[in-house]
Amino acid sequence: LQPCSRISFNAPFAFTQKTHIRIVNTSDAPFAWMLSKNVSSVIFISPQNGCLQPNESIIVDVEMNPFKGKLKETDKLYFLAAEAEFLPKGYSFSPFDVKHFLHGELIGKKVLNIHYNF
């Protein structure tokens, strides 16, 4: 997961800003992943979930919409990854299926802080 610990947005917060997260599968097994957030209408993530084969990667867009008001220092993105080894070889991962998290082993959790530069 790149960046490792936080993503940043710069003031002023009066226009849309976009940054990216790169998710890489460096393991020998496919895994399913998903990102969730605790910021309802300010931050948008696309795509929010997916699956990666070994040595595959994906770029995820993280967009901050313009807003007024107070900023929270507790805004976070939550990354989860679950091993999908139980699936047959050549299984098509599209579309995302929550079964990956119900039947696969959770192999990664990470919290990315959202940092606002004033």
C-alpha cells in the first residue's frame, strides 16, 4: 500500500483535489481488498474494492470535495485485504464479491490518516 501512513490535501479547501493510493499484491496468492472511510461526503474513493492476482497492482483515486466548516483530525481511510487462495485457478475476480472476506483469511489491515495542510 503506497503511501504507507497518510494522504494529504492542501489548503485552500475550496476546490476539488485528487490524490492516489497504489495497492500492490507482492504475495504468491490472489487477494481481495477494500477501502472504507469515516468521512461521509467530503472524501470519495474509486474503486472502493477489488481483487489482485500475484504481482498485480492498481491505482485508487481519492478525491476531496470542496467544503466549509471544521476539519476533523480523525479522518481516516481503512484498508483491508483477504487472501483469496480458496478460489479455483483462473477464477474471474470481477465483480468484487464479499465472499472473499467471509471465506478467505484476513491478511492485512492498515489505517491511512487523512492529513489537511493549512
